[in-house]
Amino acid sequence: MKARRKARSVALQVLYETDCTTHPVEDVFRNRLDDTPLDPEIELFARTLVAGVMRRAGELDALIQKHAPEWPMDQMAIIDRNILRMAIWEFAIDRSTPLKVAINEAIELAKLFGSDSAARFVNGVLGSLAAKQDELTRELAR
């Protein structure tokens, strides 16, 4: 597994667990890193991703709801919701990951961690949001 994909995988697991429980994020991170050690640079990427998504989760959810209303957030699988948050954070807020790469990585995570239909679902939502990348970036910059 590529280093950044491994980091995204760890980040997703941390986000999923913290979304489902009251476990402190640092404890969850430490446990994940015990299971899947990362090089310092890649660990920093994973930590930045988790911190960015957690800090902006409400805004990311509102954006998904506004631009993809056919997929209600409260009916979305927790894993799918966090994959979408991560991808949007990467291409619309952090902007260090090209749009196509963020979408591809999200689809790969969905295949790995999601249900049988998760990859199609993630691709559909991100595909509808991709056309609005500049608009999303402007909305999230406010």
C-alpha cells in the first residue's frame, strides 16, 4: 500500500472510531499507530488530515447536504461520511491533493472499508461535488 494511502487508511479508522465513540482522538491515534506504524512524515499527513476533518466536520457535512441533497447525512454510513469528509477536505480546503487523486483515493478507501455499494456511492457524491470544486472552495474559505 502506498504511504499516503496507508496514512489515509489510518486517518479514516481514527475518524470512524472517534465518530462512533467518546474515545479521545489521541488515544485512538496511538492505538492505530501501534497497529500500523507510519514514517514521521506520513504520520504528520494522517494527523493533519484527521485534525482538519474534525475541525471542519460540520461545514463539510453541510456542504455535502447542500450539494448532494439526495444523500441525507443521517442515513449515510459512518464510514462513507468520513471518506467523503476526508476527500472534500483534501481537495477543497487543504488543496494539496489534486481533485482526481482525492476522488480515486476515496473510492479505494470505500472499496477497502465500506459496503459493497460504498465505492459507487462515494464516486457518485464526489462526482457531483467535483464539478463545483471552485464553489466549494469559496464556501469553505469563508
